[in-house]
Amino acid sequence: MIPNDGEPDSLSEIENVAMEFDSTERRFVSSRSKLDPLDEGQVLVRVLCCTLCGSDLHTVSGRRKGHDHGVLGHEIVGEVIGWCGEFTPSDYHGVPLQIGQRVTWAMSVGCEHCFYCSNDLNQKCDSLFKYGHEASHGHPTGGLSEHCVLVAGTPIFPVPDELTNEVVAPVNCATATVSAALRLVNQTHRVKHATVLVVGAGMLGLTAAAQLNEAGAARIVVADPNADRAEMAQSFGATDLIVGETADERQSMLQEMTNGRGVDIAIDFAGMTTAVNACLDSVRMGGCVVLVGSVFPSDPIALYPEQAIRRMLTIRGLHNYLPRDLDDG
């Protein structure tokens, strides 16, 4: 084991404090214990910053199942303080890590050789590991902890000096997920010069507005029932806002914006049934819909095959992202 200067001689002597989530009682419990010895290839980081994702809030509220006494939080920035192994581990681009280096990392780790990993679906690996989603057994792997253990094979990315921890923390969730969504769109359609509807002005929606603006979208329409959230989207690149209107009013506004055709691309980050329906109703003939937000149980929607066929729609679902999406982000 290679410890950082100023740390105990053995990394396993480090005492760690974490906030574990009791999914039965739906409450956080503070725990204090010494870290277990690292396994081969694992990297130990000191957590510098962790922001909470909407999926964490779904777990806390009971809308999503969580592990008992697991450590939540996957949007993390950390400082490398040691590792286990004869050779120095490397980052995503093959550059050796350094003690004291600020890093972030992909929220999920695939095996790289199963059917799904071999078919560009690493986030659906047969033996998938996800930070902030696993039970804690001496190796804390969530951000609500003083330390986090990075498992072998984790795609690790150095953090540029000019970026603050608070700015970087959501990159390995919201930013990378939006990058993945635009990657899917560009497989069949073109973001550049397109009119795009973004449903939901939370972290994902705001990030999407910024990335769409950077990618050259001609018009970025952000819809959210909350006026404050929607207005914030303008500073991220939104050209038009739809706030709190009824479904009919929303459709009328979109038809007027697009000369009666509908938007080229619609991306849902809200996840509610009404939001999904809004996307399906809003796209033009031959348009593209990407569904990202429905990561919790929700009511079914009425999808009429004839309409999907006659309108020649492309409908894509996205859950999490690939390491290269985090690199692009």
C-alpha cells in the first residue's frame, strides 16, 4: 500500500466517518470505523466534495430502493491518498496518478468483457458496480463519507486546477448523462441547427441547455412548471421558455415557434408521465425523443404504434452513461 505523507503508515489504520442510510427507517446514521485493508488495484481518496443527485433524493424519499446502511452520493471530487498494488494506477487516458491529485471518476464500473460491455452498454454490465448505490462493508464507496475506495478498473479523471470542487462534483452525473443523451441524438439526427425541447429545468435540464448551446442548436426551448427554475435556464443558453402552461397551450406555443411542424428533438429530464407525453406530442414528423428522467416508478403512457410509425419517430431511452461521455463532458 502506498500512503500519502501525513497519513498513518498503513492506509487500513485510517479512521473513517460516514453517514449511512437506513432504508428501513429512512434516516441517516453516523458511523465511525477503521477502513479495511485495500484490495489489489483499489485507490483510496479523501472526499473533498459531494453533491446530491435527484436519484439520491428518490432513495431518501422511498421512491427508489436503496441498500440498508449503504453510503449514498456518487457526484464526488476526491484527493488521491494511496492505493494497493505493485504498480501505480493510471487515469482514463493512461497517465499515472499522483498522491495529492484531485480526481473525479465514473459513477459505474463495468467488467469490459461481458455481453453488454462488448456491445457499448458498459452501464448495464452483468457485474456492474455503482458508486453511492452499494452496501458498505469496510470499504465506503459513496460520497457521504470522509473517504471513498475506488474499485479496480474505475475510469478516473484528473480535475483541472482552475475548476472548483463544487463545479466539478456534478460532472460525473448530470454533465456526463447529458453528453450521453446528445451522443444518442447525433447517431440518428443532428443537434446543430436543430430546435430542441428540454423538459425539466433541474441540474440535467440546465446542463442540457448549456451543452446544446455549445453544440450549435438553433433554438433551445426549456419547459418547467417552476418559473424560477425555467428562468435560470436562460443564463445557460435557453432561447425560449415554457412555464406552467397547460398541455394544449404548450403545444400551441411550440407549433407557433416551429411554423406548425413541431420540434426536431425532445429530451425529457423530468420523468413524470406528463413530461414524457409532452415530448412525444411535441416532436415533428421524423423527430427524435430521448427519455432520461424516468428512473423511478411512474404511471404508464399511451403510445400508439400507428402514430409512432406514421410520424416516423425515433424514441431512445438512456440510463447513465459510458466513460467516454464523462471524458467528453
